[in-house]
Amino acid sequence: MATAKLMDIVMVHWVDSCEPQPNSEIEEQDIPGVQDIIQVGYLVKKTKDAISVAGAWKQELKTYDYVITIPKVSIRSVEVLLTAH
């Protein structure tokens, strides 16, 4: 069995854009607002502009699943739920 990779588990509160479906001939009252999102997962990457959060880590393959990169300008807060040791 492969050794577990140590990563912080975080909860990210962020704002995403939104578009209606279908996206044509939209009346003003049907224009959507932004989406308020709570993302929980492994903090796998941090840069000066964004963070990446993964939903799963495959130990055998050493790969991530369900990764999303969130621009820091969209982040309202980040809470560390579990710190890697």
C-alpha cells in the first residue's frame, strides 16, 4: 500500500459566476446573480493568484480527482478544517 500524502483539508467560501440555461433572449428579471459556494477538500496547490482544492487523492496512482482551481479574487474565506502533520 502506498504512503498517504499529507495535505490540509480546507473549507473555501467563494463566489462564482452564473449564467441562465438557455442563454438567449433573457429578460431582465431572469438575469441570475452570482453563486455562493462552499468547497471542501484537500488543499493541493497555492499560488499568488489562486488555490486548488481536490475532492480525492488516489494513493496508488499518486493523482488527484475532482480538482477545482479558485481565483483568490473570488474567495471570501478559507478555513483549515484539518492540518496535515
